[in-house]
Amino acid sequence: MLQQFINASFDGIAIFDKDGKGVFINDSCAFMTGIPREEFIGNTLANVLQSGLISDSVALQVINKKKAITKIINIKGKDFLITGSPVTDEHSEVHHVILNVRDIAELNKLKMDEILAIALRYKYADIDIDSTEDRELYEKLYHKGVIAKSPAMKTIVKTIKKVAKVKTTVLITGESGTGKEVLLKLIHELSDRSNKPLIKINCAAIPNQLLESELFGYERGAFTGANQRGKRGLFEEADGGTLFLDEIGDMSLDLQAKLLRVLQEFHITRVGGRTSRKVDVRIVSATNKDFKKMVEQNRFREDLYYRLNIIPIHLPPLRERIEDIGPLAHLFLNKINHMYNLHKKFAPGIMHILESYQWPGNIREMEHMIERLAVTLDSDYISWKDLPFVKGGKNHQKMSLKQILHQVEKEIILEKMKELKTTRKTADALGISQSALVKKMQKFQ
């Protein structure tokens, strides 16, 4: 009876024993994957892998790691979302592995639900989804558009995990477009202040004479044109929560002195008032300026700098996060496909071109470029020929033909190697000798 229920499931289900032998496969799984039941039952993972039926084994990873794993696996040229779950005994030893198999093409027809989107993000980042405490954090990272495959970003994520729970001030530095505000939101949401206000202000967007009243508020009649009832400032609005001071390097020296006093005592006095009000606010500030140089030039108070810079987080430019470029590109394209009901893909040869570009506008430039191409191109594939910095233009760095050909060749070879595993098979598929392939791969290193 149970077997009948499992066979009736639309999801593919397969079961392996602790030795990696197939013991059960339902009709849906056999149909979707094209793996005959007789070739699965009693066969070992090693034989299945060697036969070329599948390119990777989730079951083997579950047995070795003793935890649930979700990955995207290619079987006979089709991508499947596979979740492997261990069945353990009283000693926490794995005695069976249950695989749940879903066809990604079918999932795409269902508008690519959340679990698929997350799994795609991890496929490109080479990170397994498991049941550890980091799962929730990485899902938050995904939803915020944060990719942490590069060593620098992994270090930043570790820092955020530690500092989010405490009130200490954080200074986020980095070039424009690197994602400083995204980190701010993550810090706030991981803190115990997440259900309290998150208030943001751009210090460069407001004249300094008005910025003081915006921050600290004012009493009735404080100045000409003031609200007759007075006004609460942003420190009061953010009480119990987080206040984000963006572009704080543009704040005047006079206002810097007043801000320093607030950070020392956490009491504010409204403009035109005499009453001191206590506030409980966590300060996160950000700048794209060189604060140390500004301090040396007496354009920023040294004492305020040290007060703000208790926890410094420097976001590197995208050109220094090569490992994050591919995952970010796929993340943005998936997001845009879902937003506009598109089915655009990246053509072979494009990823290394993206990795070789300097990205002066950083993540913001990449996201806007991919959206523009996805919406305006007639083709279902975004090719390296469509990239504006390849075509050239006054706002883009033009790449030489030699650079383009090298990057395209590299991506095609590496993709084919990943698919076929051996240099002999890859050389045959590409129509070149094995020795020529090896020489080319040595140049890529």
C-alpha cells in the first residue's frame, strides 16, 4: 500500500542503502530521469556515476556528511533539483538516504518557487543547502541579493553575524554601488532590534543647516517656517531601532561635534529646545570617501571617526570579488526573469567576459545592465556580443578582440570539461587533440 502511494507521487523518489546501493525508485523518478528501474535497483552509486547516467551524487554526499543536501544535478542533459535526506539509527549513523527529485523545467513552469530560486543561487555559488544554523542566514543573504562566495565576502558575513546582536556602532565603507545599504538591512534584521524602526538619511542630500533639525528635531518656533507644533527628529523616530547615516563624510564639522556628543551620552536636545531626551539607537554609518585622509586634512573629526569606526566593514569593489560575479549575474537574471515573466539565459562564453570587466559602477551597474539586456534583446540568450563594454562606448571600457576570444575559449573549454570530466572526452567533443587541450588549460591557470 505504501509503495502504491509513493509511486503515485508526482515527485521523483529514490532510496539508497548505507552502502550506496539503489533499493527503490518510484515511477515518476524513473520516467523523469530516464534511469531504468532494473539499472537502479541493486546497482551501486559508483556504477551509476561511471555509466554517465548522472553527473554527481547527492546520496553519496548525504552518506558522507550525515546531513540533508540540496543540489541541482544534470542527468542525461536535464537539470533536476534533488534533495537528499538521511535516515539514521539511534547512533546517528546513516542507514538509508531518501532522494526527492524535481524537474527544473517543470518548476520553471510553476514560476520558479522560492526553494528553486534559493537552490539556483547555491548551485552557482557552489554552496550546499543544509540544515545547519547558517541556512537561515544564507536565505536572508539570497533575498537581499548578497553573494558570499569570495573570501572577502565570507569574512564580512562572519563579522555581521557577530556584531548584529550588539549595539556597537558600525562603519561601512566602499565605492558607490557595492551594496552598503543591503548590508545595513541585514545587520538590522539579524539584530534584536529587527521589529523596531530602521531609519535612513543621506547626509549629502540635505543642506547642513537643515540636517541638524532632521536628526535632532526642533521645538515650536525654533526658526522661520518651522512647524508650530515642533517636530521629532530621526534619533527619536529610530528610538529602540537603528539609524543609518549614509554619506556621513559630507556632514559639516559643527554638526559632527553635536553628533559626537549624542554618541557619547545618547541624549538629544531639539533645535530651539532646552530639554534633554534619552534615546536608545544603534548607529550604522556609511561613506565612499577616504576617512583617514579626511581626518589628516582636518575635514572630519578624529574623535568622531574613532567613535563611528568601532566595527569597520569594508565592502570591496566588484572587480576584487571575481568569485561573486557569476553567481550575482545569475541571481539578477533569475530575479528579472521572474519579475517580467521572461526566460532569458546566458550564452556560453559570457561569464569570463563579465569576470574580466572592471565594473566601475559595481553591483548596481551589473544589475541595471542585465535588466536592460533581458528586456530589450529579442534572443532568449544574452551573448558576450550584447555586452555594452564589449561593443564599446564613451562610458565603457572596450575589450580587445584577443581578450574576447581568449575569454570565450576559456569558458567553453571549462564548461565542457565540467560536463565530460576527462581531457580525452573533452578534446574529442571540441574537435582538437588532447595535447592541444592540455596546453590551452595550462594557459588558463
